[in-house]
Amino acid sequence: MAKVTAPLMSMDASGALGRALVFAKWKGINYARRYTIPMNPNTVNQEKIRGYFTQAVTSWHGESPETRAMWNAAVRGRPLTGMNYYVAQYFKYLSAHNDQAPPTPFQPPTRS
């Protein structure tokens, strides 16, 4: 991976250049790397995780604004969003309860 400054005669670049190079930014650092075709294993476990994501995101969008505000408040001062935290906790709940969805409204855990 090559660190680049002013890629393609600009201050910022992202995306693929044909099927040769990919320009991107990671933590504010521009870089270029060789183009690779992403792997998609489609294993049973991968499909299960994708299903978890779909279920969690759909559930987040179905939560009330008040519930979403509680999740956003629960992450203040941390480098993630309320939705990130919600999805992470939703995953934990699904894993711990044999894929059973949590009750609605799904509220953030209390801090001790």
C-alpha cells in the first residue's frame, strides 16, 4: 500500500482506476493499492451474519426517535454512533438468545 499526496493531480481521490489501482483514504491518510477482486465465500455462517445485519438495521429504523436518542446518548464521548452501538448490542442479543430478536423497544444496557 502506497501513501500518496495529491493523487491524480488533486488533493483527494477515491475509487478504482480501471482494474489497476484503487485510491482511498484511511484515518485521513490518502493511499493507493493494487486492485483486487473481493472474496465472497457465501458460507452458512456468512449468510447468518448478513441476516443479523439486515435484521438489526431494519429494527433500528423501526425504533422510535426517543429510543434512538437514548442509544445516541449512551455513546456520547465515544467514537461510534448510536446505530453502531445498537447493531453491536443487537448482535450480542441474537447470539445469546438463539437468534431470537430482542423486545421492542430495544434499549441500551445500563452502565454500572
